[in-house]
Amino acid sequence: MSVIRTRRPSLRHLPATVAAAGLITTVALAGPAAAWDDAHGPQAGYFQAVDHENVTTAFFQTYDGYDPEDLTLTLTPVAEDGTRLEGGQEVEFTSLDVIDGGAVDVLETRRALGAAGEGLVRYDVVADGQMLNMGITLQADADLTDDQGAAVHAVDGPQMAHLGDRPLVWDSAMQLAPGVEGAEIVHLVAAPTMESTYAEVVAEPAHGEVFAFRDSEHSELRAWYLPEEGFVGTDTFTVDFHSDRIAHVQTVTVQVGEEIPAAYDGFLDAEDGVLNGKPLDLTDPDTAAALAAFRGDEAAPAPEDEEEQTAPVEGDADEQHTTPDTVETGQSTGWWLAGLGAAAAGGLVVARRRLGLTD
């Protein structure tokens, strides 16, 4: 029986409790990442309505390092088919640096349009004179004098935040409120390309740990960040999320131990004490077991009566190969954990929560 041995240096040993969840392997990097250019189209983002059926406040987040002070928010009356009508104008919003975007008072800005604000209206974000590939259209609101908003009519652009919509290199920010022990970031991957994706830590944080892996079950790439116990301050790490042989290198600056500003009230992530991420529940047994495995803890808990699991190797369908308790390799090019399954149970469908599309 052949044995597949792979290893990522920062993980040391990966016990069978997690390795058995899927095949561990490596792929070569696709070369140095290039900067975003016009060939990739306009950078984009998404809008998030606090209440999808009664939109009185909306947040917008731009990908990928735009200074909110350089953004313009426009509000335009539109027809049922989306055609822009006369009477549009720039409207004010509250700049929110952590999300590279802002918050908009929908009721106030619609009132600024007068009668034109009573029909369907569309919000767009403009940067450097270019309308970004993002937008939200709200249904008609016949009475702008009350405190009731209208429902979402449509959203535009890559609202689900697939990795392929991301730039090749970008910076982002994350904030952890006091008491949050760890957080994760998630990138959705188009299911047909899932087998050619992986995640690798490029630069480790100075004041914590970061683990990156592939979650094939949910077509996602993930990175878990855990600050040192008692640490308060700024930390930074970089992860290479490969999408179909294309590197998307994300550098994350983390503010640890600071209260979430009041301006973010209603932003869905902020409800859990994390901005631009989701908190990890370290008391969850599956998450704890996965972390113990990542860290090479020989005492990692394992389900009772666990049997050694085999995984077929591509190109060798007639032979089964066992993933051993200790997984090693001398390569550092990249890795993934296919089908992490239970270890991913604590953090599903982050992008849909951000958009207010799930309860």
C-alpha cells in the first residue's frame, strides 16, 4: 500500500483525526502574482442591506483597498428594466475604513431626490471616475415621510464574493473585539474549479497563528487567525489563495482587542465581534480537534472507533492509498485539506450573511 506524504512547514504534523477527512497534497505555484490591471475589469464589491425587506440602512464594501474618501456614492431613479432615469445625484455616506466602504442612510438620501425618490432607485459606487461592478436597486417607496423603507429589488456585480472576482494582490483589514479568541476569512470558489485551488500562508503573524486550508465540501478556501492570549494591538499576515492556478495574495492587518465602533452597528459581521470575518468558536469540539491537528498536538481528540480512511490517488484508480498519522514533505509550495467537513461546521456561508440573504 502506497503512502502519500506531504507537509507544510508551519503545520509540522497532521494527525489522522483531520487528515482522514481528505487527501493532503501539493501543487506548484503559478508564478509571482501580478498587480490588478484593466484586463481584469473594474474592481468591485457588494452592498448589504441590514433588513432585506425593510431597507433603511445599507452598507457597501469595496474590494480591495479603496480609501473611502476616494469613493463617491450616487443615487439614481431607475425604470423597471433598470434603465437610469433623470434626477440622479451624489449622496452622502459615512466612511468606514475597516470595510473600505461606508454606510448610507437610505431614508434620508431617498428624500433628497424628492418625488423621484419614490420609485425604484439604484445606488452605485464610483472610484476614479469609474462605476464599480456593484450596485443595489430598491423597490418603490410611496411615502418617504415615514420610517419604513422598501425591500431590495436587485443586486448587481459579484455579490457572492467568489475568489475569481478578487484582485491578484490586495490588502484588507480585520477587527476583533475584546474576548474574541479567533476569526476566519472565507473565499467562495466556483465548484468546477475547486480541485485546482488551494491556500497557503505566505507570511506568518507576529502575534498569533494562522492556518489556511481548502474546504471542498462547501467550495471555499479558508484562513483561521488566532492571536496570542492577552495580545492587544495590530498584527499582520498574508495568505496566497490560489484559484485555478491564479494567485490571489491577500495581506490582512488585524486590530485585536478593540471595541467595534458604533458606526458599524447593523453590519452583520460586527454583531459577532468581528469585522471582515467570522469568529471561531474554540469551544466547538470539531474546531478544537482541527486546531489540535494543525498544531501537531499528539493529544488531539479523535472520534471513538475511528477507522483509518483511504483516499484514491488520481491516475491510480485501482490502488487505495492511506493518509498516515504523520504527514510530511520537504516541499513548501502549497497545500490543501480536501473536505475538512466537520472542522468547517462553525463557519458556513459567510458571504450570504454579509448580504443579508440568510436568517
